[in-house]
Amino acid sequence: MIKYIATLSVILLASSTGWTQDHQPSLEDCKLMFQDYYYLKDWEKAQTNLEFVLENSPEEDEKYYIKGVKVYENLIKSIEDKDQIMGYQQKALSLYQQRISIYGNSAQVQNQFLSSIYRYWINQPARYDSLSKLFQIRFDENLSEVSHSNMLAYFDLARRAKRYERPIEEDQILSNYDNISKKINADGDEKGYMEKIEQMLLESVDLNCNKIDEIYGQDVSELDNAKRYLNMVFKMSCDVNGKAEEALGIVLDNQPEYKLAMYAAKKSIIDNRLTDAQKFLGIALQQAENQTEEGNAYLELAKTMTLDQKKQEAHKYAKKAIAKCNSKEAYKLIGNLYMSSFTECIGEKDIVARRAVFIAAYDKFRMANDAKNMALAAAQFPTMEEIHFNNYELGQSMIVDCWFKEEVVIAKRAAE
């Protein structure tokens, strides 16, 4: 209603004063019309009145600078001409500069300003050097007030700069990474910025495992150093050597994390260090924050026990993974355990009772939506003749007389 009255007042004023083509609106007229055109999303007319207001009364009100940037942003969206776009971008940046000079250099405005420069220049490789310098100035002035999103933007710039053969100095990137990782870890990283930053870092500098040891592995006795070193070791899939194991112990003793414990466990499984894997998975279970994380830890325990040829333990942990998060991979693991148990489950049983192992395996593969293994298991079902001559019936329930004691429904092999 207020906007409507304001618009109406302009119309009435125009008709009552009899504006001519040569009439120059007053500052108050332009202030009023800017608000109206802004509300109506007529960005071109809003721009005309905005520029009149700021030219004649630059300290009128900070809202004109805030809304002015939105005006230029919307004008940019409405056109395709590159020269016009760059012109509007420069005007938006000038508004930030004027606003800062008049109303002060708050962290919020500085972050908005830097973010806008990044968005406007990131697709212009010729500006990468200038953009890098602006980021560096801001980092050097007060890194603590730089937003996490702008920290991420810097590493996006770094990787693009390398791609377009305008690389930023590696020492500078690595120094910024050290300082930024400390800041984000201290603040808390609920949105997962560090994972993205670390991936971009690897695209920005030429790192290898020896270089990681030289840069980050010299002293891992402090928690922050140990964490940074391990992050790089895992990102680059380096060997978990003595230094890495030392760092891992420091981190997991002082600041155990689910994700890190899981990563260490999986690496240990790959390296066939199964005792270490079990230890790390125990830590992961303690640090799990939801049933999905618990289920994934139990699944890895099941894999560990399978490799250690402890089928019953593997079976137990796979069932826990299913109970926690209905893991299809756990169903498949159990199916494979059953398939591999045929020879040890033979005993003195008849052929149908022996082949019931494959029916049990089929049921698990079905729960895993694993058509390939379902077909392999079904090919080992008893034939109709075997079922008939051993006094069984299709659809009859029976308990598989083996280490897992699974109940199955008798089914026949598909016709050949």
C-alpha cells in the first residue's frame, strides 16, 4: 500500500505541476521515483534515478548503495552484450567503493565487495593477477574477517590460474592454505569447505608424496600440524609410513574424528593391516553421529573379518550394518559368504539340503539388487528331480544346516 501511494503521488505531482519535456526533477522526486521503479523492477529507470540521487547527494542514505548494487546485478542478468555487462559490473563495484569510503569498512561489506569482484572477474583470465593481489591484500589485512566462501573462492581462482597458465606462486598458495585451514578448523566447518579447498589445492600446485613429507611432515607432534599432514597424505593416496602413523595416533588420541578414523581403516584394509583396521573402526563407531555412519563402520568391520577368514564375525557385523542402514553392500557380502561356504556345509546331508546354501545366498543377493550374483546362485539350486526324489516340495521351508542356520524356501533350478 505504501508503495502504491508513493507511485500515485508521483503521477499526481506530474499532472499537477505540468512537467514538460525540459523539466528537471528534484532530488526528492528522484528519491521517490527510484523507490517506485525499484519496487516495480524497472531496473533501467531505477538506475537513472539512482545515479541522480548519488551524484547530487552521495551521503543521502546507505540503502541507495545496497539497493543500487541489486539494480546493476539485475541489469547484468537482462543483457548479453559483454561491454554493457562489464560497464554495469564496474558501476556496481564503484558503489561498493563509495559506500566503504562514506560508511566505513565493515567485514560484511568487504566480503560482499570481494565476492562481487570474484564473480565478475573469474571468467576473465587477464584479470587473474589483479584478482589474486586483491585476495592477498585482504588475507594479509585481516584473515579472521574473511568469509569461508571467499577463502574457497581464492582456491578456485588458484586452480583456474594454473589451468590458464597464469599460475599464482606455489609458496604463496601453500602459505595461504596453512593459515586458512587453521582458521576454518578453529571456526568449525559445518558446510565442508576444507574438503573442497583441499581438492582445489591439489589442482593448483604440483604436489607429490615426497613434497608433502618435506612441507608438512617435518614436525607432526602438534595436533594442527598432524591433521594437515594427514589430510595431504590421504588426499594424495600416499603410503601410511612411520611419520603418517605417528600423526594418525596424535590426531585420533587427541581429537578423534569419524571421517578420519574411517579413512585410516580403509587404508589399513587395502594394506592388509587388519588389526589396525579393527582399531580404527572401533574409534569410528565411538565417533559415529548417526545410524548411517554406524552402519558404514560395521560394513567395514565385516569386510575386515572376511579378509581375516572369520566368516561368523563378518556375518555378525554385516547384519549390524543392515540393521543400522539397510546396507545393500552388506547383503551382497553375506551372499558371498554363503556362496563360499558350500564345501564346508556338505556334511552327510542330501543334495537338496546341501544346495540350500545357494538359495540362502540368492535371497541375500536379491536384497542387494545384484542380478548377476542372483543368476550365479540360482544356477546352483537343486533340480526338480533332486527335490522330488529326496522327498521335498517346492515352497517348503527348511533351515540350512550350516554355520549360519538360515531359513529358506526350497526353489528349483531354472530349466536348462
